[in-house]
Amino acid sequence: MPARDADGYLRIVDFGDLAIPAGIQGYHREQLEIAARKSGQAFGPDQAIDSVYELSEDIGKLMPFPF
């Protein structure tokens, strides 16, 4: 389950049964926890849902002119 971190990078909220080393999983979690604190939301699946809804935003809101 992916979500965006505070810098806009995709991170994994839940790795499921993927064989990903604990250090990498920890790094993804740390980055998402930072993003959660900055946005005032809790770490977890809601971050992934918010990332999906973000894609439906008007491009002007996501990337205000001038770039």
C-alpha cells in the first residue's frame, strides 16, 4: 500500500508479505511518520487513501503557476 512522504516520494505503508529487509521497511515508515506529523494526520492506511485522492486535485493546486 503506497503513500507519499513529505517530499512527494512514494513510500510503502504496508509491505504485506513482500520479502523486503527490515531496514528498508523502517526507512519507509520513518519517512511516512514525518509526513504524518507535518500534515497533522496519523500514520497508517489513511495516508495511502489521501495520496490517491490527491491525484484528483486540479493541477493548479498541485503545481501552482509559475512552476
